[in-house]
Amino acid sequence: MRKYAKLNVPETNIHPLRITDGWKVNYNNFFEIDPRNLKQDDDCWFMFTENLLQLHHEKASITLDLGWTPDISSDGQFLVLIMKNMDWENPIQEFTSNDYKKVIEYIEFHLKQITRKWWK
């Protein structure tokens, strides 16, 4: 039985993000791949999972989570959740898009806002 499959995915970088002071990166798998340019059978879809990026601001007890939903699907989209005290059931902000540029803008804007206002 085969344990591993070789995927045909290119070497790629992680999207650069401007992360403001006070944020801890729990994990970052937000690769520089534009899902709008992928064919339905492209192996790169395996890089689009529910666990792409998670940032945590300890003083504010706020977590920003980015994933792709549904997991590994060409029909999916990015989902950004911002939650207080890890309350996954009641996010304080939610954003969806298949455009990674809009997702980056959204994330960077809210990181600044949270750093400036919510925890002071």
C-alpha cells in the first residue's frame, strides 16, 4: 500500500503580510497561489485547506483565522474569521472571497484596527 503521493505543485512562497505589533503567528500556510488561475484538476488545490493562517493577539484575546472552505475544493473560497476568546461559534467579524488580494487587504486592515483600538 502506498503511503505518500507525489503532487505536482510548484515551489511557492507564502504571501507577504504586514503584521502589526502584538500579533503571534500560530501557523502560516497562505501560499502565493491565485485560486482563480487554477484548473479544477490542479494538484495545487491540496494547498487550499481550512488551516491556512492563524494569528493571535494575546492582550486583546483576539484570534484571526484564515482558511479555504470547502477544504481542497475548486468551488471554495477564503474565509476569514475574527473571534474574541476563541469563540468559534460567534465570530466578531467574518469575510469571504476568492480574491487573495482582497483577503490580504481585509486582514491587514483589521490587524491595524485591533492593534490600535480594541485592546487599549
